[in-house]
Amino acid sequence: MAVRAFWKGYLKLSLVTCPVAMTPATTTNEKVRFNTLNRATGHRVVSEYVDAVTGDVVEEDDEVKGYERGEGDHVMLEDEELDAVALETTHTIDIESFVPADEVGWIWYDKPHYLTPNDEVGEEAFAVIREAMAASGVVGISRVVLYRRERAVLLEPRENGIVLWTLRYGDEVRDPKDYFDAAKAAKPDAKLMSLVEELIEERTAKWSPEMVTDPVQDELLKLISAKKKGRKAPAKKKAEDAPSGGNVVNIMDALRKSLAEGKAKK
């Protein structure tokens, strides 16, 4: 079932413009959520801000944002001051440039959204932009105000629509060289490679959403169902022991044993 769009505006490329609607591609609505209750009364507990020193409750009108410049020393910023530096919300995604689709590293991708035409009149313009990007093997780069901040966004043609990805800010991405350059570039033994490739081939299957189901969510639903019916909570499953790092394992023997176990299961 289609979800109502949370953002409506225009997709623009030079003089070509079409109305579009945007919806987050992911959701957490199905996740089990809990309220904090007073065990004695069963009533919900209300959160309040209190002064860390005096312990007094702080009224909403007395709350203010603060940037810590030293221990216990803050620069106070009023809502009007923060609003003054906020960018004006524009509901136009103006594609500023294009880059080859394979040049944007996965680490820059943040949150995906579905972008679709919002009326029949604009469908042709939307389709032309989408198909031209797909034929050229490029993605579009633009900026738009989302979630109260201006975000750099990437537009990726996909099927009959466009996936709009918000991109991470530059100061959010760590340089992999700081971590991977320290790793040893050892050349593995050819026989070991052959066995691992055989193991990979044996375990290769078509992608399915069932591969990423949430086992904790399933167990929570079972627990809630049992409690509703007045039953005893299911017994906790025993976790498998973590492999010990103290024993030296012969990689060749371990791989051969893994392949043998896989064939036996089949």
C-alpha cells in the first residue's frame, strides 16, 4: 500500500520542471515500541527537564540551547538566533550537476527516498530526466532542505522512479586510509583461496528480504502475545559460545571440514 508523500515540490533541470512527491524508502513503523510505566500504578511516566545543579523542574519557556565552550561554561543561543541562520525551505530540487554513478562511494549514501511524478502533466518531463540519466550512466547532484537542514542529495534513476539519497556531510565521513592502510596486504595461499571460493559458491543464493529479518522483533512479538494471554514468557534461548581466539586453527583443515559439513547437510 502506497504511503502518503511527506514532501511535495518540483524537480528542475535547466528549463525543464515537473511536480514531484517524495516518500522515505524505509520505515520503522512496524518496530515494537515501549512506553515507560510506573510499576505500582501502571500509568505512563512523563519526562521532564530538571536543572542539573538545583534539581528544579525547568519550564519550557526557560529552556534554551547552549554550546559548551568550557566545563560548565556555555554560549546560549535563542530560538530566533538559530532560525536566522537556518536556510529558507525551497521546494525545488534543481539538479546542479551530474557525476558517473560508480564514482560516489557507498559511505556517502545516507537515507533513501522514493521520488515520483506528482501529476500526469509532469510525467513526460520526469521520464525524460530519469531515462536520460540512466542512459548516460550518471546520477544527479542537488541540494534541498529536508529534516530542517539543507542536505546535498543524489538522484539515482531506478525502474519507473528516482531514488533520492540524502548524502552525509563531509565531516561525518572518516578516511578509510586511516584504518585500512595499517592492515597487512598478505597474499593468501592459492589452495586456501580455492577452498574458500568453493565454500562461497556453495553458500551463494538469490537475495531475499528474509535474509534480514529481525529475530529480536519476532521474539518480542511472541513474548507480548504470551503475556496478553496470561501465559508464561518463553524461556530464553541459549546463545552459542563465541569462538575462542586462544587456539591456533589450521585454516586448511577448517575449510575442508566446513565443505564436508555443507555437503552432508545437502
